[in-house]
Amino acid sequence: MKLETLPPYTQPTVRKPGWRAPAAILIVIAVAGGGWTVLRGKPEAAPAAPANAAAAKEKQDVFELSTGDIAAVDARSLAVSLPLSGSLAPLSSATIKSKVSGVVEATTLQEGMAVSAGQVLARIDQADLRARLQQQQAMLDEAQAKFAMATKNEGNSKALLTQKYISQNAYDSTQNTVDLARANVRSAAAMVEIARIALNDGVIKAPIAGVISKRHVQAGEKLAPDMPVYSIVNLSELTLEAQVPASEIPRVKVGQDVKFRVDGYAQRDFHGKVARINPATEAGSRAMLVYIAVKNDDSALRAGMFAKGSIVTDRSAVSPVVPLAALRTDKDGKSLVYKVEKGTLVSQPVKLGLRNEDEGYAEVVEGLQQGAHVIVSRLDRLKPGALVKLPGAAAASTPSALAKSADAAKG
């Protein structure tokens, strides 16, 4: 019996499902495609980064100003003033006093009423004055009669002396009588004139034109000589008497303009001119009085009002003026301003003239023109060369903006 060798037993192989191989292929393809996309996208995104950085840098460097940060340079006359204060006094005033004694018959005018020069203010009972005038006139007539008799006797004595019927001494005595009679006539005539003046003084008249400020007597009162009757002030022109420190007097000159205000007219400015300067200082204050002439055509001002104002001691020509807040100083101590020019901040040296600390402006002699924009705020981050943007209102007023607006209007 032939023995045949059988092949060894082999366990049957179980075949897995066939979907896994295609899935693995798809995964490999997806990973390869994603890697290719990433590698391709990196070079394209790289150029975009510098553009965004430049935009961010540009946005950071441009500083937008507000309306409170800048000021436009104006051109006008700048004045330097010296403050003062004082009281208003009438240029002319009068207190009318009685020259004669008597009873007041009438006083028709009252305080606040206007009067003209020569107008009757009051009348005094003239009966006594008139009788005194008549008495003096009678004494004058008597003196004239005696003088006439003495003159006639002197003529007769002269004739007798010529014929040598009387002595020279007798004639001289007659002539002396004539001289005495002539003197008595002159004396009596003077007394008549005095009585006539007294009669006229019984009618009290205004010596100046003005306004009644005080009536001192009433009708029926008895007046004595030198007793006040009326007070009159002339308000057409007033004098402001102001005290100025002696150290400031060299700045004050006759003819300088003065501007002031008074209580009751808070929004109205009054004007005057320096008329006189007192050469002596006031005791105690060591100040000097300055007299300022003030026209009062509308009679708005009154005597005794307190005034507060200033004297214009110096005035510049029409030139650019810059706010004091815009001024800066370089390391050499020279004045400069930060000016906005074509969107860039520029350090502009300036030469200054007059300064007005009260108004807060200084005259620019050189370095700036009217219409320029300067920085008035203390912005520490702003340095010369920085890019700035003007506010809409200020930018519209620049020459370039106006030119663009004009071109747009033409189009």
C-alpha cells in the first residue's frame, strides 16, 4: 500500500471587506491636498501684513485736533492799558449865595431842573432895598446942591480977590469948600450905585447853565448875606479824578485815550482823554491824581459816580496777534509757536511786540501771517513734524479748503 503524504493543514484565510483600501486612499489624498493648500496660502497672506501695519501706523501718527486746541491768527491793533478808578466830578459847578439880606418871595425851580445862564432862580423882597436906594439918591441930590452952592461962592470969591476986596486966605477957604462938596457928591453917587446893585441883587440869577443839584431855601425864609440859595452843576462835561501809582506815571501822557464803566451802565463803555496830571503825590497813598476829561452829551453820567477803567498807554499798528497760550520758548530763550502747515506741525519762530496780559494776546512783528493756525493747548505728545488734522470748521477756513470749495462751486 502506497502511502501518500498529505499536504499540511492550512487554516483558511478570512478576507476582510474591500471598502477600507479606498477609504485609506481618500484620507491620504485629503491630507496631501490640505498640506498643499496651506503651503500655497502662506505666500499670499504674507504681503497683506505690511499693508495692515502701515495703515495702523498711519492712523496712530495722525493726531486729530479739537477746536479748543487751535486758534486762528487775527490781525488788529493791540493796546496796552493801565487800570484806574476814581470818581466823576462836574467840570463847572456853582453854589449861589445871597449878597443881601431879605425875605425870599419865590423859588420856582427844584432839584433836577435845567437852567440857563442868567435865568432867575429866586426873588427877595425889594421894598427895603428900594427905599434904601431912594435914600441914597436923596443924599446925592443934597450933595450936588451943596456942591453947586460952593462952586458959586468960589466964583464970587475969585472976583473979589481980583478986586482985592478979600484976602488970599479967604479965597482959599472958599475953594476948599468946593473941593469938599465935590467929594461929597462922589461919595453920595457911590452910595447910590451900591444901593442900586443891592436892589439888583435882590433878583438871584444863575451864573452858569446846568442842572439844579440843591435848593437850600424855601419861599418865606429870611436870607442873610453869604447864605446859600441854590447849587448848580454843569454835566455837559465831567472830570474823572483817578489815582495812579507814582511808579506808573511815566507811562501816562496828556491826550491818551481812557475807557471806563460805571455802576448802572454795566454793558456800556464810556470814553475820555487825559487832560491834566497833578505834579504832587497824594499824602498817604503816594499816588498821583490824573484828571480825565469826559464828554457827557447825553447826560447819562452824573457827578459823584464811581468809575473803573483803564488808560491806553500804548497802541500798535494793525498786525497779527497771537494768544499768549500759544507761545513757547526754545532752549535759547526765543519765542516760537507750533503752527499747522499742510497737515504737519511746524515749529515757527516769532518776533513779538506789545503784550496785553489782560486780553491774553501779543503782537507778532515777524513770523506769522493772518489766518495761520497755531496750537494753544499744552499737548505733550505733539512734537514738530507730527501729522495733525484740523477740525472741520478750521479746516474749511484754510486756503486749500477754500480753493477746493470754489472749484466745486464752479464745477
